[in-house]
Amino acid sequence: MQTKFRRHQKVKLLSPALSEDTEFYSDEEVQIKAGQTGEINVILPNGRYHVKISDKKGNTIAYVVMDEENLKDLEDG
């Protein structure tokens, strides 16, 4: 399977995450919005991406499942 992104690659969310595709890492639930940045954690067998979302301090706040077309590469020149 060809994938656009690789593990640990920095990405930007182009759309908000669906609540059913969001797994909060802490007790605090925050809204995951378009424009937030994250890092590819796992490439799932169905071709979707498990993305780690961190706060400004670098603490993990959530993991979201996103489709390739809803992500933008931040490492691309």
C-alpha cells in the first residue's frame, strides 16, 4: 500500500477531527480543530493515519484517526 505520509512525520489537520475518531490522552477533553498540528503515530491497515496531537508545551492531549486528504505535510519545503 502506497501512503503519502510516514511515521513520526509532522502534519497539519485540514479538517476538524470527528468525535468518534478521537481518543483523549488525558481526562481533559479539548476540541481538535482544523489547523492544529500533530505527528503521524501509526499508519493503519485501512490506509488512514493515527495522529498524535500535542499542546504547545509538547504534552500529548489526544490521538485522532484521519484520512490522507485531511492532512498536510509540514516538512515539505
